[in-house]
Amino acid sequence: MRKKEAAARYGLSFLQIQYACSRRVVRCTQYMVDEESLRAGLEEVRAAPKRWIYSTTAAKKYGITRTQIALAHVKGLLRGFWMKTRRGWRGFLIAVEDLEANLERIKALPRYTEAERAARRLYARRWRMRKKLAFFCPRCRAVVKPPRRSKALESAVRGQLTPEEAKRLVVIAHYRHAHTAYEDDMYSSKWLREDECRDGDDYYYDCVAAVASERAKRHYTKIAAELARMDGLLPAESPRQQGKPCREVSTGNSSLRGVPCAETPKQPSQRSSAE
């Protein structure tokens, strides 16, 4: 017999049957219930709570945490069971009458485990550092924050870099990706010598990714740093660090032409057209 049909016939709720199935009071499959076992355990099924609520919804509604709900369930303050929904995900349902009867005792339980407290402290540090490393980009006319997986952000959170050092890397990385042709040129064969990464080799694309992208990154990092200095986001170089102006580089961005740089990057030899 289908569960909904059984609920209507015996004056039960669908969730009472689901709870009885989870406790193996009656024999069930996903949609069906064994009527003989249901009749045998009918009084116990009827004694189960009729009102249930998902633990995530209960946490928001009653001002408690899922950790407190889990601890209350383990201590026997809450009846609950896991149920698979039609969309495929599993949710933990708890009895509303148990929750309301024991709410004060549940609120007295620890809100978070030690691991959760450590994770929350780390999240707070990351949030504050990400806010500290943000800057206003005059070219984008917007506030730019480091990506959530930024290596500079991670190093600053761990104390391996000062906020000033990390912010410099964040600024340069943004300019390199947003205001140079780095992303267009990072896998170009123009960064390779004639004797490396020949087309047709088994590991040609891995070679290009490892060699060409690194050389392109070094080249455009210097240009990005100069652009950031021109916009006042990085301090000017000392006279000893200043070098000759960069020659005009084809980047697809006219604002980069004739940009001075501290060190003129060595252009890798172009591969011959015959290759």
C-alpha cells in the first residue's frame, strides 16, 4: 500500500508513517508500506508526533544552532529522523512538540563545537583581511577585492605576508589580469624558444602551460606594476631601480603602449612560421 493512501485510511500523517519506517516499527520501501506491519504497530505509529520541521528551518525560527539540535537528539531531548526528498537531498526532521517543550534546555547546550569555533574565527580573520586588502581601481572605477582563493590573501591571513605586502600583490595581480593582455597571451607560443615544446609532442600542451604561461606572467607582471604606479596605487621606484622605458608591446590595450618599466623584459624568440 502506498504511504499516502495508508495515512488517509488510518487517520495518520505521512510523516508519522515515515518516522515509524525510520524506527523499523513498520516495514517500508521508499513509497510503499506493508499494511500488515502497519496494523500491528498502529498504536505506536499514532503516538508519534504529527508536526515536524526541518532542522535548518528550526534553527532559524527558534534561534538555535544545528549543533545544539544534534546534541539534543543524542541526549534524547528531540525525536528526529532523516528523510530523502523528491529532489534527492536528505533533510533531518525533528518533532515540533519536543522542540517547544525542551527549548530552554536545548538553548543551554553549546552552540558550536571546538572545530566550528576555530572555523568561524578563521572565517572572521579572512573576512577582515579581505576587506583590508580591497582597493579602488581608477580604471575599473570600482572597489576590487582579492579573489576568495587568492594566494596573497591566504598568506596574509597566515601571517606569512604583511597586509602591505599582500595588498601590493593583489593590486599587481588585478592589473595583470584586467588591464594587460596577459590572459590572451599566457598560452601563446611566442614565449617559447625554437627548441622547446614542439607541436606534435606528447606533452606539448603541458609544456606550453608550464613554460609559456610563466614567462608571460613575469613579463606582464612588470607592466602591471608600472600601470599601478602610474595610477598611484604603488609607490614610485627609487632612481637606482628605474630603467629605460619599455619598448612598445602589442597587448591589445592602447593604454599600455610606451609605458616605462623598471626592467625591459627580454622578449623570447619567436618560433619560425615553418614550424
